[in-house]
Amino acid sequence: MRGEPEHKPLRPSWRCPNCGILWPCSAAKLRLLGEFRENRPGLLLHLAGVQKEAEADLARLNPDATLPDLAPRFVGWAERR
């Protein structure tokens, strides 16, 4: 919809540029659920791919840190619905 902010990830931090919280924010989750309404397996595959991109970006940002498990953040919320 015109005039509404997009809630796409700001890379490489993977935060929502509008909400400032970790992506996917609530608005992004709602958009994704609508986009993949009839294709839950497709949503899960999409989110798994995005998770891999986020892991690579976040590892480059801080190569000495151990990344947390990103599966609950990226895929877990969509599995439970």
C-alpha cells in the first residue's frame, strides 16, 4: 500500500529500518504470511534461505563472535502457525 513503510531487513545488521528491531519484525511476518498464504512450505524454504544470508552477513560483521541459533527467529515463528 502506498505511503506505508516497508519492513524489509537492513543488511548487514538484519534489523528493520522502520521498527529498529530484529528482522523479521511483526509487520514483516504479517506481510510474509499474506504473501505465502497458500504455500506454507514455500514460506519455510524462503525463510531458511534468508536465515542463511543473515548468518553470513552477521558472521562477517563480527567474525570473532559465536552466532546465536537464528532458526527460532527466522523459521521457528512460521512453523508454529
